Amino acid sequence: TGVASLGDTFVINSDYNYMKLFSEGKTTVAASSSATVTHGLGAYPHVMTWIQDGTTVYPAVHSQPISRPNTEVTTSSIVIRNADFVEWTVHYRIYYDI
């Protein structure tokens, strides 16, 4: 493995397992509805989601009101559920390991 001699240099070391991006995108989830994004990986991937509110995009976190979109991850898809009375645009990234 290589050694970085410069203090602010970021070195990717193959000894570590970095997340690999499988898919990314965004979907609009209607009020009181859900949207499904199929990944077909056969395993539970790591998924990150963000909610867009106007021009602001912020992370979807567990402390948000229950009416905000939440995500269920399965071995074949992610299901984004919206219990709110307005539609939301949800950005997502799906990562996998090899």
C-alpha cells in the first residue's frame, strides 16, 4: 500500500472497503402514496435518501415527522412511502459491495 507524505492529500487505500455506487436518481412520491425503485441486487444494499423542499435538498433522517417520506430497503428494491398530504421529490443513492 502507498503512503501519503503530504498532510492534506487524500489517498484511497485498497485495504479498506469503500461504498460502490450502484444507482442514483430522484423520484416524485405523490401524497399518501409510495414509489418503488428496483435494484435487483439480491442483498440489502446501503441506501441514502434526501428530500427536496423547493430548492433545498436535505438528508432524510429518522427524527423527521412521520409524515415525511421514509424508505424501506429490501433485497430487490427500495420502497419510498409518503404519508404526507403533499407530494415530495426524493433523491436516492444505492450502494453495493463486491
